[in-house]
Amino acid sequence: MQDFDIIIIGAGPAGAAAAVTARKKGLSVALIDKAAFPRAKLCGGLVTGRCAGHLKEVFDLDLIPGLFEPRRNFEFHLGEQDLGRLDDVPPVYLTMRWDFDRLLHARALRAGAQDFSGRRVETIDPGNDSITLDGDETLRYRVLIGADGVQSIVAKSLFGRAFDPEKVGFALEIEAPSETPDDSTPLRIDFAAAEWGYGWSFPKSRATTVGLGGLHTHNSDMAAHLSAYRQKLDLPEGKTVKGHFLPFGEAKKRPGRGNVLLAGDAAGFVDPLTGEGIGYAIQSGAMAAETGARAIREGRPILAESYYRAATRPIRADIAQARMLRPLMFSRRLQPFFARSFAASRSLKRAYMDLLAGDIGYPVVLMRVLGRLPAVALRHLRARSGQV
């Protein structure tokens, strides 16, 4: 049996951030993942300005040319309606998760985390602060961090299920041939390509990532939506389709219990409007390690979740505010108001991009949007925000 200060299950961006941060605090760390790195990962690979700040702060990682491709131009659509284009905005960056996650995982190991990649967790025993890996190897922890995605086994061990099936999203994605893009090539966003969701086409140098996602309960046949979206973009059938659940704005009010914490997708930290999750993953992973280290230093690991819940309050507030706006974009009744306002207003498009870049927060966006809505739309928005 091996003892560790912190055990992290899941070695993606959230887990790697937690490992690097914990090692900076001088703690012993076990980093576990069922996959061996590099490994494939369903994700559009969009790195926002906010995420770039977290990469620098946590990993001391700059946006390396080649790994991160800058894009400054966007085009927006809703159904058959062209909502316009926005050029020369604050840059966002595209990356391939195969390479990106491998780099962050390597940084965590270089920081001194003990590598348990390619190992599956068989059991979690919170009562004895231990986990058992395949091969019947037992590890003990003082703080456990679940950074193991939307299907988190750590969340299941705490709450009986990883997510609420009535609130979770679902996404499908393909890697289409590269369009040999350059810095001026626009990214494409299609609102309502799926019910209560959107589609995206992100041209990269090695492939064009195309996908769509929406609330699972509103999309009984997501494959049909993807097929229609492929036809719209004039993409051939036959590419391998990958799918997974998406914590579409279902941030957990309690992201853990006692000395067990949840970070990234496992905690539901995904923006329900933009789909951005990598930045929240890195930020929350670092927060989990920092608050876990504080509780360990004080000799009371059981207080880790209360410290972590306080630290992540701004993340959960952001996601709650985004949920207030979600009916405006996705409700069929309000979509005409949204389409007219968004198509006619450069400032709203710019606010959307500034939000992605991390230059403004949701309170500013809420004020700009609500000020443009007629009273009937505002009443409907308030009613729907509490239902979905």
C-alpha cells in the first residue's frame, strides 16, 4: 500500500493542473488515468484568452506556435439565416487535444507526480481514504481529486450518479479533412444546429473539427442533426463519429464532499453558451489542489470541500448567469428576438467574442442583452431560465 497526500483521478487538463499545483506545494501526488498518453479526446480544441491566462499561471506555458493556431475571424448562423461575420477580434486559439493533453501530462510528471496512466480504478473507498487499482494495488490519500470527466467515477462514489440525465448535454464530433487554413480563416458557429445547442466548424492545419451538441433530453436523434449539419457544410458521410455526454451548464452546487473534490467536467464546469471547458478545467484543478493543500497543512483534510466550494464560487456564478441567457439563444419562441438582435448588432457579436477572450464577464453581457429585449421576451426569458 502506498500513501499520497493527494491522489488525482483523471490526467487531462484539470488533473494535470491539480498535479502541478500540488507539487508546487511540496505534496506527494499520484496521477491516475485509465488511458495511456497520448490518447484521443472528443473536443473542439478551442483555447480562449481566459484559458491562455490559466495555462501561463499554472504551467508557465506560452502559446507555442504550431500547437496553438490563432484565429481572429468568426461567422455566425442560425438555421438558414446568416447572422453576420466578425473580423479582427481578440484572438482565440485552436489545438489538437492529442498533443495538448500529452504536453500537460508531461508537465505534471516532470513536476514530480507519480505516473499511474494506463491503470483503471476498480474501487473507491472514501471511508478508508483509499482506492484500488487494477491488479489489486491499493493507494491511500489525504485528499482525493476527481478530474475524470463527465462520467466521473469519483462523482458516482459520492452522489450515486455522475450527472443529472435531465440536464446533461450530448455532443457528436468528426475530424474532417483540413481546409489548409491560415490566420484569417474564420471559425463557424451555428446556433440551433441541434435543439438547445449549436454546431461548430473549427478549421485546423491537420483537420477540421466539426461537431454539434445540445441538451440530451431535447435531442432524441442527435445523429440525424449531425447528418443534416454535414449536408449544410457539404461534408461527406463516412468519417468516424465520436460522441459523449457534456455537462452543459450543470455545475454542481457541492463540487465534492469532505476530503474528496471534483474538478473540470466532473464538477460540471462547462459554459452552457460557448461550450468552453478547458479554461475552467485548468482553473478548477489548480483550485482543488490549493484548497486541498490548505486543508492538509491545517491537519484537517475533511475541510477541503468547504474551502474549495468557496474558491469555485465565481466559476459557479458565471455558469449560473450563462444559464439565464441560454433560453434566449435556444428557446424556439425567443430565437427570432435573438437572431434579429445578434444579426443587427456588432456590439453583441463583439461581446460574445470578448466573453470568449476573457475580457468581460457575464454580468456585462447580461446588461447588454437584457437592455435590447422587448418586455415580452424578457418575461419569457425569466420564466424559462428556471425551467431548463
